[in-house]
Amino acid sequence: MTSESDIVPDSERRGLIGALPARARPYASLIRLDRPIGVWLLFWPGAWAVALAGMGEQGWLLIAWLALGAFAMRSAGCVYNDIVDKDLDRLVERTRLRPLARGRVSLRGAWTLLVAMSLVGLAVLLQLERTAQLLALASLAPVAAYPFMKRVTWWPQAWLGLVFSWGALVGWPAVTGRIEAPMLWLYAGSVFWVIGYDTIYALQDKEDDALVGVKSSARALGRHARLGVAICYLAALLLWLLAFRAVRIEWFALLALLPVALHLLWQVAALKVDDGADALSKFRANRFTGFVMFLACYVVGTA
């Protein structure tokens, strides 16, 4: 006989989701309401771009709109990912209790939620400058392709980097109305940052991924995972340095990146590649990386 604990994850019986009506909880789990780290990581590149571009007239209001957009689109992305992966999720220990995988949410319900979150994203899109709107719309194709990447390439983390960094391409023209070199350097650096932290995240699932045939950078790198993450983080720092130099040539532009570099160095040095709990902790630490990078962009962009 199947017990409730075999169907409903503990996260739905406590915290924010546990406080919701029972019928709403599977839908809250579907958008990962109890795990906001994905929203933060999607939000930061856009906030960096706004800050590095000097904030503009809207400033903090624009950042607030981007935060709402990050929540809506990350939620929509989670629902879409679970629709695509519902059969695969049943085979992986970490994902087997997801609402679609366990049949606690219907496909129709999932698609309805996806449409609702997309409409919130559309409301945010309408607040942006025209160039920013067009660039935001251009993200839909790579977003739609992402769930399939782990079936065709050993580096789905690189594709995620392209998607999760897209805010940098939107935030800059939302302030300036133009496509310029600093935003491209910022975006490129963010791509490598995402590859690094998502490789850390993928360390949790190496064994299950191998059993079901799912590819990842963590599996591709094997025992060289720490070195691979270090190279990605170094590339991110160098590209961000170029972005800062394109805005300010003064020495403090270089110094502003020091806290970011130290935090990324700590992640690499302290990472336990065979400890799933530690990998999750280091992955989540990138929320703070995003914050100190935002401070650096704000100092350089508004000084």
C-alpha cells in the first residue's frame, strides 16, 4: 500500500506551501514556490545590467519589474520543464515526487498554470523599452529547447547559461535603448557563471543521471568537476572585467570585482564534489554571488 509520504514531499507539509489550502499545494510545488533560488539566479543578470547601465530614469522600479518577470518566467519554465520531463522525473530519486510525475496535477492544470505565468511575464514585457521587448521575446526559442538539451548534449548547462543570463541582454537596453558592448561582455560572463554553478548543482544527480541516461557537465567532467567549475568562474570574472572596463577605465572598476572573485574562489576551494548536500549548499550560495556582483555593477555604473 502506498503511504502519503511516498506521494507528497515533506515540503508540502510545512513552510509557505504547507500554509496554503491543500488543493493549491501541488501547483505551488510545480512552480517551486518553496525554492526561490531559481528566481534569484534568473533575476540577477538583468539587475546587473540595469545597475551597470547607470540605473536610468526608472531605476529601482525597472528592477522591481524585472524581479516580477523573473518570478513569472522561472515559474513558467519549471512547469514547462516538468511537462516535458514528467516520465523521466519518475525515474530519478530527487524528482520522483514532483506533482506531474506523481499524477497529483493534470496536464491540463499544468498548461493552465503555464499560460497564467506567461501572461504575468507579458505584463512585465509591456513595461519595457522596444529594443528590450524584442530581445526578451527572442529568448522564447532557447527557453523552449532547454528541457531537451540533456538528451542530446553532455553540456545542457551551457544551454541553461544562455537562457538564465538573458536578463543581461534585456536590462541594458531597458535603460539605454541600445545594444552595446558592455551588455554583451556582461552576458557572456554570466553564461560561464551559470555553467559553473549548474555543474555544481548537477553533482547531486550524477548516479541517477547515469542510470537513466541523462547527460550533464558534472558527468562529462567526472573527477575534474572542481577544475571545470574553476575555469568557468575564471572566464566569468575576466568577461565581467571587460564589461566594467567598457564602462569605466578607472582602477576602482577592477577593485569592485574583488568580493565577487573571493566568493567564487571560496565555492571552488570548499566544494565537496562527492557530497550532494554540500553541492546544493554551494549552488545556493550563488544567490549571494549575485548580490555582491550587483553592488559592483551599481558602484561602477553610477559612480
